[in-house]
Amino acid sequence: MTTLACAPDVSLTLTTLKPTTTERLRVVFAGTPEFAAISLEVLINQQDALNIDIVAVYSQPDRKAGRGQKFAESAVKQVALAHNIAVEQPETFKKSSIEGMTARQTFQDYQPDVMIVAAYGLILPIGVLNTPTYGCLNIHGSLLPRWRGAAPIHRAILAGDTETGITIMQMDKGLDTGDMLYKVRAPIESDDTAASLHDKMAELGATAITTVLQDLAHYQAQAIAQDDSQANYAEKLVKTEGEIDWTQSATVIERQIRGLTPWPGAYTFLAGQRVKILASLPVNASQPTDQPAGTVISVGRKAVLVACGNDSNTDTGIETPQASTLAITQLQFAGSKPVRAEQICHGNQLNDGDQFSKETK
């Protein structure tokens, strides 16, 4: 775990926190998905130990979801309601609308000492960020300034990062640009998917925010500014990123499969039909081949071997003269359930020499 040194946040006006044994901090929590709900649940259960009161929870408005397109409550809202905590779901905080001004007034009426934000999904203008006595703290799923933005967990896997972590940040008007209060690191394992890493980061985020709240004065005093020259951005995922380009190296495609699980998922096409690629073996020493990219080299009981593009040698940076290969262990044909390599081997839906390709327009 890493504690960071002092650097004042000039974009916000914060009151210096004076430790007290009598006054409990009035906390407003803002978040929407499961990642945030994990932290909220932990904070609720530790209110007495942390000397806080969670006076309200903010979450995105209910959205239509599922095949029935029924309105669904967010994971954060469900946790709040289960603990009888007031829930607010404004569409906006913009001063240019009556709804936004009403939302700001409601927020002020809660008289928050601090706001905890995790994957909320709604832009908080500077007027809102300045409302709590000690500002707004963000639980961010990366080691800032690397992977600012909407999809830090996925982008870390896609880029081949070997570690990631949680940053507790003092929010300012920029996109994940505020001063860092606390960092905790975690390795990215070779079999981590976006789903498994998400769960690890959610738990780590809950631990990190409770650590900071145990001595908020200390961590705010030791905050450090981000080095903007080292920043990069984790853009929001789009569904088309899941389509596999077999001319890419096996290493890149293997990261794509893991980094886009469960959504949008990696996929390819076989005779015009979409095939989801659900899992593959790590690319440690890819077996070279002279087959065209996307060719099914062999359908075995342990894996389906597919030709990919050239892979770079990690030691020399020199590309191999032949294409690399990817060993797929699980996939899903259109209209069917997921199947493992052994099941594919005993069926007739995939054969040696078949060609995976991109979608034909």
C-alpha cells in the first residue's frame, strides 16, 4: 500500500478537517453499478467504527434493462433501500435547468461533510464538488494518472498491464484529474478477465476508502498532484471492439478476449454466423504457423488452435517470420450454449481448415 505526499488542490475550497471524537461526519454516497455497491455496503456496516453517518445515497435514474425492458434499480440503490437510506436520482445538476437547480438545493439540504463517489456516471459540476465541507472523494479503479476515464479495468488488460489498483482521489472539475490521497496496488494475473479484475478492484476500493476515512485529515494533508504528462485515457467501451481481427497477434487477441469479458465479449464469424470466443490459453510461447490468419489449424480435445498475425518477441521486439497461434478453450456458436474444446472436438460444428473472418458488410 502506498501513501502519497502533500500537494494542495487549488481548484476546490476545502475546510481543514479537525479530528473529533464526538461529531460524526455526514456522508453522501454517489454510485450506480456493483463496483460502487460493494463500497457502499462496507461503509454502511462500518459507520460506527468510522464515526460517520451515511445520510443519503445518489444513483443514476432507473433504466430499462433485460429482454422485457422493465425499469431496473441500480445495485447501489438496492443496497441503500435495503438499509433504509434516502435515495436521490437526479437526471442532472446543471444550473441551466430547473431540475438541476432543485437537485443542487436538495444536495445542500443534506449538509454533507464529505461525498464519496464511485462509478456514479453523472457529471458533478464545481458547485456540487464544493458543497461538502471536505469535498468529494472518488474511488477510481486504476493507478492514476494511468487510465483516467470510464473503462480503466478493461483498458488495463487490453494494454497488457501487469498491475493496476485503486486510487482515492480528491475530485476537481477535470476528468479524474484531482489530487491523489491514497493508492493501493494489485497484480493483474495472466488469467484475469475484466469480470474477475472488476471484483478484485471493487473489494480493494472498499478497503481503500475505509482506510482513508479512518484518518481523512492525514490523507488530505498528504495529497499529491497528478503528473498530467503521464496521463492516458480509458475510453468507454463500444460493442464493435469485440470483433476479432485475426491479423493481430495472438497476444493482442488473447488480451481482447479477457479484457472484454463479459461485455461486449470477443467474437468472430464462421460462414457468416457470429461465434463468441469465450476463453483461450495464455500466450506464453506461441507456436508459429504458415497458415492464413483466422484459419482453424486443429480442433483438439484441449484447445482449438487458430492462426493469428505476427507476434513480437517480448525480449527483442523482433517479429517472428511466421504467424502466431491462439489456443481457444471455450466458444459459443450462434443459438447454442457455450461449449468447451472437448465438446467441440466431438461435434461437427468446427473442423480443421475452417476459416474465421470479420463480418462481411
